[in-house]
Amino acid sequence: MSAEISRLQDKIGALRVSLNLIFTSIQDGVRSYLDIYRHDFVELYDRALTAIEKDLKILEQSPDSARRLYAMIEHEEDSIDFINEISRRCSDAPFTEIMDSVVADALNAVGFMARLRHDAGLNQSDQFLRSHVDRLRINSSVIPEFVDLLRRSVPEESGLERLMPGAESLLIKDNSEDVGSFLDKASEADPFSESRSYRYVNGVFSPVKLDDIRSVEEFFGYSGVRQHFEHHFNGFVRGEHNIPLLVSSLPGLGKTHFCIAYALRCPEITLILPDPEDLEHGLQHLINKLALRRERRFVLFFDDIDPTAVNWYYFRTHVGGSIALPRNICVALASNYEFPANICSRGLGVTFPVFDELRCMEMIEEFLYSMGLKTPRENLIMTIAADYVEQFGQHRYEELSPRTLMRYLDIYRNDREKRKKMLEASTRDVIVKPDPQAFYVFNIKLMKAIHGPEIINQLQEERLKKDLGII
């Protein structure tokens, strides 16, 4: 028995070394597991191997300890407890499948799979890592062999086993001969390959479809703002910068649509949609998860931020602070409010001008160009804008904004009779223009609702300073 115990101890020692190399890294001087999906399973497996190693030493000194298969001989958890827990974790997927997935995820995280996918050739370190993957798979039969040793060391009539059924299957099947095909298959596996956009909730990434987001080709007006978005995300993809994008405007002007659409326009970008709360305590954890995937570009889009309610400590730490934001990650923030000065200084600030009758007609003009009109007449543009404002006055729309104007224009595009009616109205002697007062009243009401009544005094003061040449 001594020789068999020694052989198992050697396999466990080699297996734990390979687990350490594949699944751990040093963070702040402390060894920790890579923050990959089901890393807790790897940690449990490692603890099980440690417990088996300890129980083998006891078995070598006291062969009677093999009865732990039937009885609890110590107060603390032992190898049987850990093996049972692994069996429970394998109730929804076989041990082989789980281990293959965590190995593939770990290799993806360190860029191994990206090099394999792109035929870049495996360097010396990659070959070294591959050898440890091979050994991990070969030595994975440790648990079934340990259980078999215990069963052969105690009489069969000892009673009911503590061990849950299925321990014999806790190994990676078809191991030594299959490492090459496993790597080929795993190279195609990527946790972020299923979608271009993901929700991030409670530490979990879930694919999400954003079917309601218009493509950038369907955005009209606000040309200066659109250029900022395009240049910013293109520069991030090219590796020129990863400074944050800070977008502020009144509701309904398009900041959410612009952030999402322009990010997804770049095929290299994967969009992550965390909760606003993750901008605080969860930011470090989220960044750590994505920093491992250096071959990907991530945009973290935090929408509907209230700058006055956010603890900006974690953001300042990672953006222009003591810790550099990984180059493969860019943060975009959108808010109905202005950002604090010490936050604006760390990124590119983009502010949407208010939506008035001029920007309304500018959007309509570009929309008509997109429909194939070579030279949209001003009378037609004004007629459409006036009709839109009139429908707002009839409470068909809840706000005067690019958001509701696009809903109006979608109807216009698909309603032939409406297009004919607008064209005829635009040829009359008297042309109705969009009412500027309607936009003014709505915008003032909206500003008061968001910023409070004092915003009017602030705007009047700024206007006076501008007229006097002070600002």
C-alpha cells in the first residue's frame, strides 16, 4: 500500500502545481484565483486535493483510517466531505465538462487562446502552459483512484458509505490522447463570443439584445456631438487612448442611444452594461474581470448616473489616479446632470445642446436627405416641424425631443397619405412655422423638474454675464 500511496501523492503534488500555474496569479503580494466563471469550482477542487493529500499521510501511518469511507473519524472536514461537495456541484454538468470549461476560460483570460485562434504561433511560455494543461488532464484520475484505495483497504461489510454515488466519474475522460483536440475546441470558446453586449448584474455577465437601438446611420442632427462619439470610440479601438466619455444632457436627446450605437458600430468593441451602483464598490471587481481578456476591447457604459449621489473615489482611483485603467477598457457615463469639475478633467465631456425649433428642423432636413430628397425645400421642413409641434400640443407625444421626433418621422416615412398631406401644405401661400415658444416652455419646465426652480436664476445670470462680455 505504501507504494500506491506514494504514487498518488506524487500525482496530487504535480496536479496542484499545474492548478496553481493555470488558475492563479499574484495580486498585491497574495496568491489568488483568476476571476473567471466557476473559479469557485477550481478552488474547491484544490482544497479537495489538499484534503486527500493530508488523509493519505494519515493512511500511511494508520491503515485503519481508511474507515473514514464509512465513519467520521475527525471533527473537521476531510477528503470525503470535499469529494461529496464536488459531486454535488457536478449535478448539472459532468466533471469533464466543467473542468474543460474552466481551463478554456483561464487560457482565454491570459491570451493563450487568442494566439492559438489567430495562428500567431505559441511561444515558449505558451508551450510550457500547454504542458501543464496536459498534466492536469492526465492526473485528473486522482479522486477515483483514492476512493478505490479506501474501498480496498476496509472490509465490504463495514456499513453504509459516506461517499455520494458518482465519485468514480470525477476525472477528465479521454485525457492524455485528447489534449490537442481539446485545445482546438477550447480555442473557439470565448465567454464573450455569444453577443456584442452584456448586462452585468451581481458579478455575472448575461448576453442582452438591444433591438431598440437605432444604427448611427439613423441619427440626424447634432452633427458636432456625433463626431465626438465617432472619434472617441474609433480612437479607443486604435489604441490611441482609453479616457472616459462623460455625456450629459436633458432627457430624451439621445445620449443613451448615441453611446450604445457608436460603441457597437466598432466590431472590436464588446459593450458591458453594469448597474449604476457598480460605479462605486463594484468597479474594481468588474475591471479585474475584464482586464484579464487583453485581446478584447470593452466599453463599460453606466447610464442614468446621478453625479451628486455617486461616491467617486473608486472612479478617481482608476482614471487618472493611483491605479491605471487597463488599456482594453474604456468607461462611458451618461447623466441628466453636469459632472463635477474633478471628474470632467479626467475625460472627454460631451454636452447635448437643448432641443429647439432650429435643431428640430435640422434633424428633419437630414431625415429627408436620407429618404432620397436631393434638396428638401425649407417650406416642407417647416411644415413637418410645425405638424410635429402641433401633435405634441395635442398630447400625442409626452415631450419635445429627438426621441419623440424620431417616432413622428418613422410614422411619416411609412404613411404615404401623411407625406402627401405635408407636401401639399408646404405649397400653400401661408406656411405655418414651428412655434419657438413651445420649445422654450417645455425646456424650462424640464430644467426646473431636474435642477429645481433656481436653475432659471442661474441661466439668467449666465446670459447677463455673456451679454456683458464677462464670460
